[in-house]
Amino acid sequence: MTQESPSSDPHAAHVSQSDAIRKLGAAREKILAQLSQVIVGQQQVIEELLICLFSQGHCLLEGVPGLAKTLLVSTLARTMNLSFSRIQFTPDLMPADITGTEIIEENRTTGARERRFLEGPLFSHVILADEINRTPPKTQAALLEAMQERQVTVGRVRHPLSDPFFVLATQNPIEQEGTYPLPEAQQDRFMFKVFVNYPSFLEEFEVARRTTTVKSDHVVPVLSAHEIIELQRIVREVPVTDHVIRYALSLVRQTRINSAGAPDFVQEMVNWGAGPRAVQFLILGGKARALLYGRTHVSTDDIRALAKPVLRHRVVVNFAAESDGVTTDNIIERLLESTPTKEDELLSDARFKKIFAS
């Protein structure tokens, strides 16, 4: 949390934060209204994307082809007046194809040859990395640097990327032939893993009606890049109680096998648990979610709502669990059921006392 200078006016800071909260809530409604002109349904996916964006995170989208993932991302960029690049990841894609490259060209005035850097598609605010698991590890590593460091390195020169910078990567869960599965280290850089599911009957009916007639969608930007950066700063200033932090830690630490307080079903079904970054993203996401709903504090309900998108790609079930059809979402559901939300119950539980003492 940023600290105010001694000369700053606390009341003025409070008013500024209240204004930002109202603006973020209003912007959420406007964004949803704009997206509804193009996208049918997918309300939970849209909400999780917004939380991820205002938390300065990146998002991994998984869904079968034809569910409008590309259209959703490009429309979201338009509603926020952000530049957008779509990169189709293929087995022959090289790092320079996404980061950019240096060329030598002749200066027409002096006749001298000079080096010039040609920016790649990563130099945009919103990046759609389509079918990210189809490209080799070398190119995935170049994207990883951009996601983590918000810069690319070409030769010995580092080039900073745009701010805000938001990567949305897609994976096809069906076709796995000729793919390069994302390493756990790279998956951990994504704040959320979001499942894009089939629409309901009524939603698909509306999709069929809209897309088979003449239409004209006019999407109006409701936020600028500067406003998004300011709102991202405000998100980090939202207060969070020790109880909420303790609750988030309890959920994450229970996923680690052979650790104190881990439940029996985790010991039996999990190969690998979530790391500290999961706690950070749960709390940051909780702050953004609270603001989006017009609240100035984070509750355990915010943490519970984000447990699946934060943890599902950080918890690895073992072969026995997979063969029984147990998914990471099933594990997370059981953890949520067995973790008390009330502070006195959490602190008095013998199993969680072991977690807090470890």
C-alpha cells in the first residue's frame, strides 16, 4: 500500500478513493453493457477477466473452439480504448516473431547504416496468445519474460512494454496432438485459469439469431489506459484484515502434501500443491472484486469466489485421482467445504492450529 506524504490531506485521499470506487463500479456496468451488444452470456468469464485486468494479472482461458474467446477479448480491449494484438501460436513461431527484431537500414540523409528495432505484436496493451500450447518452449519463454518482467530483451537491449499490459492465452482442451504443454512455472505466472463453457440453450438461441442476420455493433470506450492504471493502483490500496489473509493462507497451504494440517483427501489425491503466488493472487483478486461490487473491504466470500480460477492450474492431482475422474475443481470444492469462514471457528480448529504453527 502506498504511503501518503506528511503534507497530504487524508480526507482528500479518502474522497479520491471513494470517487475511484464509484467510477470502477460504474465502469463495470458500462463495460458489461457494451460487451452485451457483441457477446451473449459468459458473465462469470467477463467478471473474472475484469478482476484479472484491474489486479495487473494475466489470464489463461480454456475452452473448445467457437465459444467467441477471441471476440470477447478484442471487444473488451475496445471498451477500454486499449491497443490489441492477436498472436496465433504455431509450432514454427520463433521468439523474434512476437518480441520484434533489429534491422539495419540506410539513413537517406547521411547514407550511414543504422540499427533500428521493429516492435513485435507484444507491444500492445492487450495480447491474445491463441493456442499458446502449440508453440515450442523457446517462444513460450519469450512470452514468459514479457508477462513477468513486462519487457522484452533483444540482443542486449531491454525494451519496456506498454502499460497496462494484459496477456490472455487460450488452450484447446480437446486436441493435444502436436502441442507443447505449458510448464508449471509458466502456468503459475497466470493469475487465473478460466474455463469458457458451452452456452445455455437460451444463450445459444440468441447467438444463432444475432449472427445470422445483418447487424451493426457500435462499441464505445468507457475507460482510458491512464484511468485503468490509476484504478490498478487503487486496488492495491484496499485494506484487508488479518483474518482474510489467514483464510487465504489456510486454503493454499492445505493443498500441499506432507504439510501440517493438510487433509487426508489431499494426501491421497494430490501430487503438487499451490505456491505463495496463489495467496498473493487470491488477496489481490479479492481486493479488485470488492471494488467491482462497491465495497471498500475484502471478505472471505471474495476469496471463496476466486479460489477455483486461482488454484485450479496450481494444484496437480495424481494418477489415482485422475483415473477416478477427480479434478482439481473437486479438490478445491472439498477444501472450501472443510475450511471455516468465521474467525473464531478457524482459530479454534485443531487442524488449522497446526497450519498456523507450521
